[in-house]
Amino acid sequence: MRTAINLASIREGALLLVLKENVWILPGGKPLENEDAITCLTREVGEELPKASMIIGRSFGDFTGRTPHTGDTLSATVFLGHIEGDITPAAEINDAQYFTRDQLRSLPVSEITRDIIISLAEACLF
């Protein structure tokens, strides 16, 4: 099973998602060999949103789901935090935007991202 480390950045009642290959996901990515979660998240968000700054908070939880393109099973550890500044995307990311709960209903999101959004809403975090 592949693993990923992601950040849930919530600002003014909206959640930051990034667009990768026509699917909206949380910022973050897969760790390199022997890379810890915080180092991975710092590296991945730095590659995806190089002009932004990030504050990493507490771990929110672990989630499992299928990836949208390959159907592989992915295990994601999600941290709460904040991404501030210019969220102009780079690398393999096509777009980055904050979305309210109402806006999220009509977006194409991955299975695992959907589950994370539901958990964040149930925890009254946005």
C-alpha cells in the first residue's frame, strides 16, 4: 500500500485543495525513503505551492482509499495546519483554491479526499 502525508488548511470556513490531473486533493504527497512525515509534508507543499508559507499543526488522522487514476490503495496521514500567502501552483499541480463546504459538493475529488472532507466537517472544523 502506498502512503501519503497531507495538510488540511482551513481559512475563513474554506478548505484548500489542489488540482492534479482533473481531481481535487489535499496538498501533500508521498514520502521519500526514510523521510519522516513533517519533512515530507514540508517538501511536498514546497514543491506544489512554492510561494506560500506553511504552519503544520496536530495530526488529524489516518485515512485509506483508492487513488483516482490507478485505483491503488493509499493510506494518508492528515495534519491540520495553515498555508498562507501566494498559493500559485507549481510542479504537477494545475490549480489551488480554497472551497467552502457548499462549493466542495460539486467538485471532482478523490475517494480519500471525500472521506477526509466528511471527517473534517463532522469534527466541525469548517
